[in-house]
Amino acid sequence: MDIAGTEVSGCWSEVESRESSTWRELGGTRLVLLSVVDNLSGKTVCHRTDNMNVENILKKGSPGPKLQYMLRPLLSTLSVGSTIFV
């Protein structure tokens, strides 16, 4: 992510580290975006990853309730600020 002067880091708990790579990638995306949401209002966010599952989930949603539950608050928050997510 490139927002001048912004750095985001963290680690998963032992329980979270056992989740799927898709869960961790989507969770990381969610945490990063929510941590800088005030800077995103009215902007276009372009997310790139080598995890095609996450790319598809961000575009279409997830058939799995666990991943969809994680995604819903993120998309709701971004839509309130008229943020476009591509």
C-alpha cells in the first residue's frame, strides 16, 4: 500500500495463523484498509495480490460465511466514504 508516510504491520495470533492463506490475505487487506480508511474517502483503491481467491472474493463476494463475514464490514465502510475498490 502506498499512502505517503504510512506503514502498517502486525502478526496473527496462534489461532489466526492456522486459518487458510485466503483468510489471512483477506484479513490483512481488511486490517490495512480499515487502519487508513479516513485517507480513502472519495478515492479509488487498487488491490493487487497473487492470491486469486482473494481477488475474486473482493470482486464477487465469498460463498463461505466466514470469509463473507470478514468482507462485509470492509465493503460497507468503504462505500460510506464513496471509495471505489477495484
